[in-house]
Amino acid sequence: MTRAPRHRVLVGLLASVLALGTALVPGASAQASPPGAGPGTPARTATVMTRNLYLGAELTPILVALASGNSTAIVGAATQTWAAVQATRPEERMGAIADEIVAADPDAVGLQEVTTWTTYAYNPVNGTTSNPTVAYDFLDLLLDALAERGADYREVAGATSHNFASPPIPYLASPTATFPTRAVSLADRDVIIVRDDVAATNARTGTYDTVISFPIGGVQLPVARGWGSADLTVGKATFRFVNSHLEAFGIPGIDGEQVRVAQVGELLADQAALAAQLGSLPMVYVGDYNSRAPDAPAYTRLLAGVGADAWPRNHPGDPGFTCCLGATLTDPDNPLTSRIDLVLHSPDVKAARAQIVGDDPADMTASGLWPSDHAGVVARLVFPARRGQ
């Protein structure tokens, strides 16, 4: 069995178990400068970033409870999970990630685990919910924090991968409550955002056919994964920007890494089909690929299909770890042990700079939280001249 970081295993399992739930109740390099920032800046450059936002909680208790089918256990676990989400302070964390983005000034950012948590009124007599209220929309929180800092970014419409959503699950509204009167649900997506001066066209998304399916209660429940892409123009540079979040885990009898290998094959084939339809462009792939660089099979297949990796080009010998911090985000120092967050590019693109962000204790929030359980990667890329330039 291949295991990726524990909470990421649980995200996929949650999607599967919760789908059944409806029956129960779904380096050190210099910081990149922005294009046009000063004398000698190449005209065909762009700065890109990948950032996993972390959904905000360890999901083991609720997964165990849902698998048991015990309503009391489900309520207790949902209460614990929702409290954990609130304890990881999504609004504060999105502000810290906004600070990273402002400092790096990327033209485009691929975001993963862009979560929406919604609460409801819950009727314990008949199990119905009403009055849905969005408690945390990570995308809105991030874009608002960026705007407050004078940085105008927008979601690229049509390039968002909607991965999975849960039904409302009842929880106890207070420590003294004896029965649930509230419920909570989550929805996960991967999003591309760009600075307002970046043109985006030909937005596309796709869903992988190869996914993990969990046998729950005699039913096979699949976990959806996908990708988003868009053609971006930054100054004189035009390129196809791809964002994805590959499967995070394996289960007995199914090797998670081989699932990721198959998903990489689908991703590359989908992009080849887009190139045939829309025309070829320089390529940039960002995302949380859950395959350990430099030698895990899915990573090596992706690298062979794309061409180059921005990190080792700029930091030979530096492992560039980006994953993972503890679920509570309170580790006193940096325990990262693997590199799974990537910026890859086609051979005609050159990586002038690359840096990791969010991996220094100085990046922690005022209340002592890491911005995410992942670090992010920022790369400054130089693109080939187009005909007529």
C-alpha cells in the first residue's frame, strides 16, 4: 500500500464515504521580480506559483464514524472535525497566503484544496437541514485578502476543477448540547487565479477516468480528481497553464502511485488533444501531484511528458521539500520531508528562478499557525519568442 500524507489520504476517503452519507442521514534563491519590474527584465517572462490551501482538519474521526454507521459516533466526530477547522483559522491563513502572493507577485497561481465549508440548521427529529450559510469559502477569503493588500486577482472562469462535495453532517452546536441542531458540509475544488492584467482564454477542465473507488457497505464509491487549464498572456509571453491535484493515497489491493501514473497519462493525453484542437503553446504545469520527486513513477512519467522541472534547474542537490506539516498547523519548526508540489514546463521554456514559500517559521500567522500543511513553489519563467516578435 502506498501512503501519501495522512490527511490527504482521508480527503479522498471522505469523498467516498460521504457519498454514502446521503443514505445515512457526500531555497534560498532570490525572490522573483515581476515582468517589467526593472532594467534588463526580459519581455517574455512570467512568474507562476502553486499553492495547496489545506482544507483545515484531520478527518480520521469522522471517517471512522461514518464507516461505522453509528449516528452518535457520526455526530461526535463531525463536532470534533468542525471544531478543528475553526481552530485552524481559515481567514487568518488565507491572509498569510495572500502575503506570500503579494511578495512573489505571480502572474498566475494554481490553487489546490480550495475548500468551501457550509453550515446549516438541522432538525434532529426528521434529519432535514435548512438555511445554508457559507462559513468559509477559501477562494473568497483569499481574493478579499489580496484586494485588501492592493493586489487584484481573479478566478479564471471555466478552469476550476470541482472535485467532490459532502452532504450536511449533523454536529453539536455547543459543549453542553445533547443532540445536534446544526450540520456542516465541505466542497473541494482546484482553482487558477491570475492577476487582473493577465489575459486568459481557452479555459478548460477535465476529470480523470482512473480513480480510487472504496468498497463501502457493498457499494463501490469513486473519488473524482481532475485538472484545469487556460491559455495565459503576460506581456509578450503566451503559454498554456495547467493546474492539477492527483490522487493522494492507495488502499489494500490498489497502489495509489499507480493510480497517479495513470492519471498523469490521462493528463498528458488530454493536453495533447487540446494542443491538436487549439494549437501548441509553451506549457506550464503546476500543482500538488502527490508523487515524490525525484524518482517516484508518476513524477518521472510527468517529467518525461512535460520536459523540465523548475526546482532542480535552480537548486541542484537541494531536495526542495514542500510536504507536509501536522494537521493542527502548530509544528514549532519545519518538518517537511518530501517534494510533491511542482512547477514543470516544456523544454522551450527556461526557469530563471525558483523559490519555496511558506516553509519558514517567520511565515506563521500571528496566532502561531502555518499558512497551510504544504509549502508553495514560485518560479520565474522565460518564454520563447513567437513569430513576428
